[in-house]
Amino acid sequence: MAGQQERFNGDTRLLHQRAVRIPLPDMDAERVFHENMMTIAAAKERKADLLADPDVPLLTAYEAELDHAAESFERRLRQIAGDDYEEVAMAYSRGERDDRIAEIVAYFVEGVWRIQQRTTVTDMVYTPLLVRYPDCFTVNIRFASGHTTPKSIHYESPEHASEGLADEYVETYYEESQYSQRQAADYVREAAAMIREEFPDPDETPLEERNYGGIVSAEGRRGSVFSTVVERVDPDPDRFLEPATEPTLVEAGPEARRTERALGLDDEIVY
């Protein structure tokens, strides 16, 4: 998407209180969903390894995770609309298409564009929500103003410190920063394990034990301070009355409102 001449630039209507609902009609779809979730868990584990390595700049770990999120959405875009998904999205933007597929593609493209800006923009929290139901799952892309939540853990990047320190404090600051990064690495590894537990292998787990699951996360940054949180989400079993037959845009749902309140973001969400 880097070479895209036209792009969505802050079209908040595309993400406003919306999610994408994607069916899980058979075991092949179940396996693909599980593989994608395991890729997310592996990306968390990679981030933890980078955070724990004192020779790797913190921003490298942060960028690696956001790059993975963008790549994941781009894979989904190709599955839904093929390699020409960018033109589909722009046709929607120009008013030339208003069909279901174009609307979904536009939703994801807006999300990808915003994610790609996250490495250069501070005071914006990326807080995706993914919820699994018996015959489908939903992806809710959200961004919030600020850089943290009341439940987030924080870690420091000396490379991004804007204020100079007296010589006698520099070594202590770097040691404390490295400690905060190691603590964050431990937390992120636990988050990866949580994701693996929440979305078990369909070939090894009966449907009744895996038909509900959910994960919400929030990643933010202000200057040299980074923040992260990952939590389980309890799906609403009564959310959908009609079976899932094709990918479609749906209302954000009660889980979105509940997690916004729980993370202290209900007044800060930017759509």
C-alpha cells in the first residue's frame, strides 16, 4: 500500500462503531482462522524476544508488531477481494461502488492505513477487538486518543527520550528502562499464551469447547513511554440471531462497548 496514489486519510465513517463478521462454515475455514490466531500469538512472542534483547531498539519491537497487524489485514483483503483490493477500496471512496465487498475492503484499508501511521504518531492507542462465535468471528478495528489505558503496563525507550539527563542519572535511567522492557517482555509472552489458549486447534478441540472466545488489546505510545494491555473478552452468545453466510459489516456490538468502558476508552475512541 506504500505506493498508493489515492488513500483514505481520516475517513472516520468507515470505522465508526463497525466490525466485520466473517463466517466459519467448515473445518477448512476453522483451520485458517486458527492459523491466523497462532500467527498473532507468534508475533507477540517475537515482540517479547525483541523487548528482552538489550541490543535491539524498543521501537523495532513496537514496529514489528504493528507491521504484522497491517500484514494480517492485507492478507484478509486479498482473500476477500483479490490482489486488486486497493482499486476496489478507492472505487468505494469515489462513490463508484457501494456493494458489500467494496464496503468491507474500504473498512480494512482504512484500518491498515491508520496502523501504518502508528510508528510516527504518538498519543493514539490502537485497540483491536476479535471475538469468536460458533459459526463466525468478528474483527473490530478501533483507535483511541491518548497513549495508555488504566490497565496498561508501561515501558521506556531511552532512544526516544527528549530531555537530556545529567551524567550521574544516565546509567540509572538506562538500567530502569531495560528493566521495564524485560517486564513488558514477560507480560507479552503471557499474552501470547492467552491467545493460544483462547483459540485452540480445531483438529484437537471439540466445537463446544472452542465456539466462543475473545481478545482485546491496546498499544500506545507517548514520546519515550510505550504501553500495552491484552485481555480476554467474554462473547455475547445472543449477539447474532441470523447465521453467518458471507463476510459483512455489522454493528460493533456489546463487547465493543464493554471493553471500551473496561479500558477507560469509552470517551476517547476515535473512529
